[in-house]
Amino acid sequence: MKKTGIFRVSKIIAKPICTLLFPLKVQNLENFPETGKVIICSNHTCMKDPIYISIKPKRMIRYMAKKELFANKLVSKIITGMGAFPVERGKGDQEAIHTADQILQDGDALAIFIEGTRSKDGKLGRPRSGAAMLAYQNQAPVLPVCITTKDGKPPKLFHKAVISYGKLIPFEDLGIREGTGTEFREASRLIMSKIAEMREHDQPIADSFR
């Protein structure tokens, strides 16, 4: 997908503002692939997570957002221009899955919050199998990403968070051969284990922030 006008403007205008309001310590950005299809799998801490994930990479990242956010026409136009597309959660939204497949087939970057919803207690939740399924359907590599905040709580304005980009997991290393539910669950746990490793490393750093 070509970068939209809204995306280009946001990089020029909104990026400095977001950097001031939501400061980040970014680690291993060089792991983020500049081209080619990729599924970015991150934990989910708060509503600002799409900003955290996309603020530093130069590429436009597509991501699912709950359908309710698109009810307001202005908000819908802005978040669509930023790369979002709607998903009706909890109902196996086939249209959203088709859109995700098309994004990857077009060689673009797709972000998925692997827990499926925001963590209420700051702990990493149980991974869902959707990302592994999409990786299998599209033979796509996975980039694990970890967002770490102080005490695991959603950060307030001007409070720093750590975002780490892990090493790319080639599709072949996910261990999905037949596309079974068991394989999807095991691949999801593998991805989450990489996120957990980054969290363990980054938590002391996040807890040191004032």
C-alpha cells in the first residue's frame, strides 16, 4: 500500500508531537524489515499502542481496529489514512481476515496484537492463534515486538515507555506444516515467548523511569 497523504502529514507534523507526549526508548529498530510482507506481533498495553509501534519505522503499517472506532466519519477517515481497517471482534470477521490476507499478499506490513485485547493487569496474556494462521496462509515472517511500561501500567502523558523490536522469525521457523489448530497454538506460544524474553529484559529499564 502506498503511503497515504494523512500518513505522510502525520510523519511530518504529528510525529514530533507524539514523541513529546509519549516519549519512547526504542531498541533494535534495525530489526524492522524495510520491505516485504511481515506480520508484526505485539503485546497490548493501551489504546496508544498503534502509535508506539508505527512512530519510528518509515514504513506504513496496517492494523486491525475495533469496528466501533469507525462510527464517526472524521475519526474513521483519520485512522483509515493511518493504516487501520475495521474488525468485528469475537465473531470471526471474514472480511477483516480477507483484508489482512490482501495486505500480506501485497507485500505490506500488518500489525496484530497477539493477545487480542488490552492487558488489564499489565501482565502478558494468553496468545491468540490469528497471527499464526495468517502467517501460514501467506507464508509470512513474524516480527515480535514488546511494549514495556513502568509497573506494567498504561503510561500517562510524558511518561516514557520501552519498545523493542525482536529478531524476525522466518515462516519456516514457526513450525507450521499442516495448518492444524495445535500448530497454530504452538507457533503463537513461540511468538509470545520471544515477547516475554524482551519484557524480562526491558522491565527494569521501564521501572527506572520517573
